[in-house]
Amino acid sequence: MNNVINVEVAFDFICPWCYIGKRQLERALKQLHESQPELSVEVRWHGVQLLPTLPTDGTPFQAFYQQRLGSQQAVAARQEQIRFAASTVNLTLNFDKIELMPNTARVHRLFAAAQAQLPPQRVQLLMEAIYRGYFVEGADIGNIEWLWALASEENWINMKKSDLSGVYYQSEQASWFPRSVPAYRFSDGKLLYGANSVDDLVNALADCTTVA
């Protein structure tokens, strides 16, 4: 029986399903720990830049989605669907506060540096702060000053502001590059896509313990 399970998660900070999926994974890990406390799960996050062609400083959020979905009615329907899914994991998403659809190259660089330097608990806190900043508070998470202020709050990361620059980002450590997010790859090679249920995630984690 394997007591250490490795999970790789591909995500983008502008994807609400990734935020929901993060919460689902947290619940799955808690449930697994309660039932099998001898197991250890190591999660590795891989940033995926879903919209690399966006301007460095982003583009208007509502206009972007209206063009993408065809009408304001379609945008409202999609956002209502996402809000309902978010409510099942105790999230309240404030799409009305979001002014910009950001280019996520900078925020992924910041997060990758943090993941390389910080313990998992601090990485989780940073990820939550970024997601909350965007989907709850409406922050421009592509803004270099916002990111640098976040990084400088406790002087916890060793990097220069210039390290955040650049329009494109690709995870240098990702061993697979899914076309959609969230995506999960488990120790046994199993892949899951989308904001899977807690039960599906728990089952996928448990399956890894039977791999020789």
C-alpha cells in the first residue's frame, strides 16, 4: 500500500471552475485524512495561461464575455450557473466587481516562485488570496503593483519585481500540459478534468493507494 499520494493540478487564476475545484479538492483531502490518517498527499500546482494573447494589462471583463458568449443574457446565464456551483462549496463570487479580464502571466510567475520557496500551507494561503482578490474583491490580479504588494506583505518571497514581467507564461516543471482546466493527474496516472465532485476526487485518491 502506498502511503504517499502525489497529485498534480493544472489551473488558471481567471477560471472560476478552478477556484471551485480547489475547494472541492480541499474537502476531498480532509475527508481522506479523516478516514485514512496514515496517508500523506502532496499536491503540486501547475499554472496554465488560458488566454496568452490578452493584452499585458488585460481587457474589459464584461465586454470580453459578451463577445465570447454572444449576448448579455448568455453571460448572465453562465454566471448564474457558476455562482450556484460556487455556493455548494461556500463561495460567493462577485462577477459584478470584476472590471478586467487579466493576462495571467505575471500572477503565474509570482505563484510559481512562491511554490518553489514556501511550505505548502503558505502556498495555499497565497493561492486563496489571489483567487479571493479576483473573484470576490474584483482586484486586477494581472497588475504588477497589486502583485508586488501581495508579495511584499510579509517579505516572504525572494524575487525582483522585474521577474514578474512578460506576456507569456508556461510552467517549466509541468510534465503534462492539459488543454482545459482544472485538470488533475494522480500517482497512478489517472486524469480527471473539470470541477469534479468530492466523491470523485476521494475515489481517485484512494485508488492510488492500491498501486504497487
